[in-house]
Amino acid sequence: MVSSHSISFIILAYNDAPSLPDLTANMDRILAKCCTDYEIIIVDDGSLDGTPDIAGKLKDAFPKLRYFRHERNRGVGAAFGTGVGAAQYEWIGYTDGDAQYDAQDILNFVKYMNESDVITGTRVYRADGMHRKWISVIYNIILKCAFGLSIKDTNSALKIYRRKALQAAFPLISEGPFYDAEVLIKIQNADFKITEVPIRHLPRKYGAALGVSFSSIQNTARCMVKNEFRPYVIPGFISYGILKILSLAGTFLGFRK
């Protein structure tokens, strides 16, 4: 099932050396099946493990692989921005380097590429525990109430974007985990079509997930109350009330420092 589309697929890596070989091989195999041309872009956000060495070996094995490295950890949003800046093709996708997302699901995404501008995966079952699921549910409710973003799984790390839709989201304000919501909020406000597709979520084989650390919650809350996001807030008591509570909590807990 080869489509007429071309795609740049970004792998966001931070201390993901053990999972990169299989992830890259699977991604290369799937993209060769579904697109006329493609590239894989690994963005290493200042990893402290063997990611540079692994990436060097992968470049020799996979001619369509490109590798970029931040010398220090700048944040997942900054890594995404680096990948987008390097991307060459009509469609731009991304996934995380921890290999919790199945590249096979991309074949289902292809079905919607002619009718949508963004295809985003919705995890039907989360392999990382109920506490993360409920944090995600609360986060998505806040995004819907404050910004009108009607996406079930905003932070799902398997998405593809039409280039012109993604351009509407840049330059990014957030260099941290809020970038995912920022991109979708801006794309929705620019009236591009977003399609949600069910995807699998796999158990993490290596390392520990950092998505709900206190520092990431701080970073996300800090971004949501920035003045730059005010134009995207939907009018109403509920939305302004939520942001006011976040702002007060930020002052009390140090989110706004």
C-alpha cells in the first residue's frame, strides 16, 4: 500500500539508546511500504547515554536516516522544532524514542491523508498505568475548557501533519511538553482539519517515563498562563477561571518563576 505522499518522520530521543535500533528498523520498513519517499530524523535532545554512538551506526545501516543533536537538554518542544526545521517533505510526523508507539499504526493514518491536515493517534489502552491515564484525562479537559481543544489524547506521541498546517503553529512558544497542545491549538484556530485515529500503546521496555514529573507539570502550567496564549483562550467564565487558578497556583508553587 504505497501512497503518493512523501513524509519526514521525526524520532524525539532522550536517553533512548536501547530502543532506537528496533524503532528505526520498524519505522524504515513501514514508511517504505506507505510513501513514495521518506526520511527518518532522529533528534537527540542532549542524551547522556550511548545515543550518539547508536545513531552513528544506524546512519550506516539506514541511508534515509538523518541525525541531529542538542549539546544540552533543551526540552522536547525544542527537539520537535529542530526536527521540523530539518524536515524536507510534504508531511511531517513524529514519535517518541521510547518505542511505546507501534509504527504499524502509520499504515492506518495513510487512509486519512487526502482528507485531513493532521492525523493524531488516540491510545485506546495506555500501557503506563491508570494514574497517567487520569492525569491525561484531566489535562485534556482543561485544554478543552480553556482553549476549546476537542482532542481526546493531546499528548499521544504518534502524529502526522501536513506541512502547511504545521507552519501555522510556528514559531513555537513552548520548548517543553506543552508544545504538543500548542501545535494543535494553533492548527485548530487556523481551521485545519484534525482527525483522531485509534492506536496501540506498548509497554516501555527501557528506562522510565518522565512525562508527569513535577518539573514537566510546572513547565506545562507556566506555558498555559503565558500572555502569548491569551489570543487562543475561549471567552467565558470557565476558561478565565481555570487560567486564574493556574496562575495563582503558579505563584504559590513557583510555576511562574
